Amino acid sequence: MKHPLSQFRYCPKCGSEHFDIHNEKSKQCKDCGFVYYFNPSSASVALILNKQNELLVCRRAKEPAKGTLDLPGGFIDMAETGEEGVAREVKEETGMTVTQAEYLFSLPNIYIYSGFPVHTLDMFFRCTVADTLHLKAMDDAAEVFFLPLKEIRPEDFGLASIRKGLQMFLTGIS
């Protein structure tokens, strides 16, 4: 896979095409001196357990990994905290209201969006929801349902960071 900086040919400040590699994580414009650092986008992942110790899972409605299992979550919006972002994503994808979001851990990931590799930092949260009565697949989720923890198979999940995060989560609670 090409380095993400190879996608940027022109300086975003002055438009110069003399925008060259500065180091492994940045490019610098030879005309105006602007240095652009390529940093990951923030994303959230929700781990929601019900009273029966089942985990809420989704089936992806869109690429990448369309049709595979996933967990609710997505990109954090500007001026939004991780907790606000995970609550918004859960609401958008399931209709449920998050009442508490507890940060657990983060994992780096590369998410292919519109054919473009987006480096992300996926933040995993254990979320408590107000109720599960309003559970409904919406937005990026084709289907949402609870799955007993003993039936969770990380290999059924289409995204690498979700598979790894599930392994970490399941190991930590067993």
C-alpha cells in the first residue's frame, strides 16, 4: 500500500506543487515552508452488553466489509469528545441512547473510505444504554442484534481493529 502522504501533491496552504516528503509523517512546501503532518482520524467503537451478557453487534450495510459483523461506532466529528461521538454513533446506527461511555483502550487502524486509506485511532468504549426497546438498524447498519458472548467469533467481523479489539475485550472479561 502506498504511503498516505503520496495522495497529497499540492501544498494545502499555497497550492504549490513543490510539496515534498519532509520525514516519515510529514510533507513540507518548498515555496511557503508549510509543514503538513499526517495524523490519524479519531473513531469510536461501542461495546454494549445487555442483562443477559450478550453483546450488541451490527451487520455492515456498506463497504468496506459489507455484510460482515461489526460493532456500532464511527468517525468522531470536529469539536466532539470520544464519549459524545460514540453516543451519537450508537444513536444513529441503533436508535438507542447511551447513558454512560467508559473508555477502555484504543487501536490503530486503516479504514478504506471511498477507496482512500484513512488511518484511524479507534477508541473502544463500554457503553450503557437507557433501554434496548428502541433497537433498530439504521444508517450504516443493515441489521443489529444481541449475540451471546460465548458465540462471538472475532473472525466473523470484517474490520481488523474490531477483530483485535473484540479479542482484547473478551479476554479481559473472561
